[in-house]
Amino acid sequence: MAMLKPPSLSKPFLSLFFLLLRKLAVGRRHRHRGRMAATKPIPPPPPLPGLLDRLHGRTLVVDVDAWILRRPVRAFPYFMLVAVEAGGFLRGLLLLLLYPLLCLLGARRAARAMAAVALVGLEEKEVARAGRAVLPKFFLEAAAAEGVATSRAAARVVAVSATFPRVMVDGFLREYVGVDAVVGPEVRSVGGVIAGLVDEEEDAEMAATRLRALFGGGEVEAAAAPGRKDAGGGAVGLVGAASSGRVHYLFSPYYCKETFAVSEADARGWRPLPRESYPRPLIFHDGRLAFAPTPPAALAMYTFLPFAVALVAFRTVAFSFLPYRLCFPVGALTGMHYRLVAGDRQSSGSGGGGRLYVCNHRTLLDPIIVAAALGKPVTAVTYSLSPVSELIAPIRTARLTRDRDEDQRNMAAVLARGDHLVVCPEGTTCREEYLLRLSPLFAELGVDANPVALDTRVGMFYGTSTKPGHKWMDPFYFMMNPSPAYRVEFLPPAGGVAAAEGSRRGDSIEVANRVQRELGRALGFQLTGLTRKDKYMTLAGNEGVVPAAPQNQS
């Protein structure tokens, strides 16, 4: 597992941390005069339908903590996620141990202190990656349907967060809520490494620069000043009642023509945002933690980790050395759950050769689980497999080259010698209930394709990752879960393509689409046309090709 680099726990880090705490305790002598504005009592918002009508065509300045996220907003799980995913488990443990002391500072100062512990010493690009690929899932699960609806109703939206640094919430708010600009505490970087949070005066200046670039005028007032006679009639501010006495300067009358404060009681009655109502479907996400690490949950995880290491060792030995017929029973003794929906598993392939099994891809253990369900050895094809995974794999593997003709010949040779072949034509794993587009190469082998529908459930750790240098640990993380679950269903054969060369390509695509539909119907998953490239561009900013991108990919 990814561990914290020693320098990030060294004396400079601790000195910087305690310096920040001291500054927070005594306050700054030169606080930006507009950063927090004292206001008159702010009225409550009209009923939601009337509020949505009022926002139509206008600019909205919205408090993320009060409107986008459901009450109560607890900052610790999000800082813990960044600490673990970008810094390692030791940094997460440090944050957990310091949490009781940080709570004594008050909510606002505690959030800045948690940001210092979680972020200082990390590369800014790693924190940005966690904010883009890891946190959106957890923010969406904590989002309020009513708050997101208000953001979707306005013409332009400026989201303001006083709790979370902008680098943590920018990806979620822009990509999944659809806001135009995000204002929040900024980080100070030295050589690409985060050295702390900037002071509030610099925050205001950086926000002004960003808003000026967005609205093409002089900050947000260029588009939302109260005297401006445009289609919107001025900006609308939405804040929480708890902060109505002192609000962020963007909610002052100078920027917002009218501001409304939702009461704590009303906000607590808001509904969670249903998955089907996400402004953008959550198809891809990354990170190892499969749960929101609240302080009790994080404590339970760290308590369980020594037992998890023992479980991994035992389960790895069981799957690597025991006969296939014993893998499921022995795994069940350690807490693993299996559900096998058996179809026609035992018949031979065409002409007495091997049989072709076509699976959707959930984890690197998919071919091994299929072999255990069949009770016989199989050969799995892979584009890239770490030396560690290849060493401990209890089944044969065949490497593909991304050269279409050569890969087709190699797979045909495996089937011709009578071996059963397992392929995952999605090309990469997908955690959510979606199926990626299937490469049609498997349908051009001239044998029947036997679809196998796979599904997994985990409670603590995800067994997949796009983080460079960490994929070799994917199967170990899956087996670290207390009770991981696998569902295997063998579906009727879908047929292949044995036609003339000229019509093979179009026919193979039709077969691949038919197999995708059958898998989706069996699993209840939604079909997509997305590929491995789409996943890696979304999560990692690259095409996910190791070591070099080919000219053509199935």
C-alpha cells in the first residue's frame, strides 16, 4: 500500500503545522477588510419552485457548505480521503490521531488545521488528482437534491466554500454540479509541493483574478452588480442561517442584489441527491477507500489493517496453490462470499478446441474466479500485467500486443491447443453499474462466445486503481476486505464470426454489441460506448497505455 514519504513527517512539516496553529489561534493583524462582511439579518428563501423561477437567467453565488451539501457537513472524511489517497496511510493515521485536538479549535480553524495536516508536503498535482478522481463520488453521496437544483436553475453559478480548499472541490463542482467558478481557500505551493494555505487577503485577490477572467469584466460585479440592468437583474446569493451574521464578502450587497439564508431545520429536511438525478453520471472514480472515513470508521479501518494483512496472505495462498474446487469453500471460511449462477459450463469448444469465455471486467481476479467456478484451468489474455501479479497468478496468462492481427493469431492458437480462454473485452475495469464498449476482436476467432456476467461488492477497499505504480496491489486490496463478494453467471453462447474476410469486421461489431446487451441484461447494468481511453483520460489525464500507445486499438 502507498506509504507516506519520510520527509513529510520531518521536523520542517511539524514546525510549519504548529506555526499555522499559532497563527490561527491569535488571528491575523491584517485581515482583508472585505473577506467577511457583517450584514443585516438575511431573509429566508421563498419556496423552492419560486426560488428556481427567480434564479432563471441570473447569476447565482452559492455557499457550498450550506446549500450543495446536506447538513451536517463534516469536513474530516474528505480531508482523510485526500490524506490517504494522495499521501498514504501514515498521513491518514496522523490526521486521525490529531483530530480530537483539532476539534478544540472551532469549526473554521479546525478545517484549516486539517487542511494543513492532510495537504502540506504533498504534490499539488496529486491533491488535484484526488479532487478530480476520488472526492466527487463522496461529495455526490452527500449532496442535497434541493441545493443542486438551485445551481442547475441559474444561468451562471459561482460556488463559494469556506471549509474545503478549492483544489479539493473544484473537480466535483465544475464537472458534476456544473458551476462556472469556484472560490475557496487556496494552497501555497513551492516547486509543485504544497506548503500551506494562503492568507485570506491573497485568497480574495486570487478569487478576483479568476472571476475577472470568467466574467470578462471586473470580478463578479461585472455580471452581477445590483445596479446592472441585464436579463438577470443582478446576482442572487444563497447562504446558511448559521453564517448570516458574518458572510463571505461575495454575498455582500455590493455583489448580490438579494441574498437568502436557509435555516438549519429546513436544510436538515433536504433529500439526498438520487443517482439517477446526478447532473453527470458517475461512471468512473478512483481511490482505494470504498467508504466515507468518518472518525469512527477510520479508527475501525486502522484497527482492522493488521488482520487484513493476514487475510491477504491466507487468501493468496489458497487461490494460488489449492485445487480449484476448494477455492470457493476455503475463501468462504475467511469471509468471502460467492454466488454462482451456473449455465452451460462444461461443453467443449467448436471442433473439440478450447472454449471462449467473454467477461465484463470488475477486478484482476476475474479470470481466476471464472476458473474456480469452472473447476478447471483457463488462460487469461492481458495487455499489461505487473510482474508480481504474473508471478502469483494460479492460471496461465497470454500477453497481447495491441497489434490486431497478431493478437488474433495468438488467441486462436490458445483455443486450437484445447485451452479455455478468458477475455475481458472492455479493456479496463469499471466499478459502477455500467458496461464499457466491448472490443470486437474476440468475435473474429471463429468460435462461439460464452458470456460470463461478473459483479463484485466490497465494503472497505477497492481492488482497482489507475494510480501509476500501484496497480500491482489491486488484487491484494480486494482480498483485504473483510467480506468481499463475487457473483458469477454463465450465459448462453452468443456465437462468433466465421464469415469471409470482407464482412468480418461489421459482423464482429454486431456480435460484440449483442454480448454487451446480454451482459447488461443479466447484471442490470447500463450500457455505454466508453472505452479504456475515456476512463484514463477522466481519472489520470492520460490514455492508460503501457508502455506506448498503439496506432490502432480494437
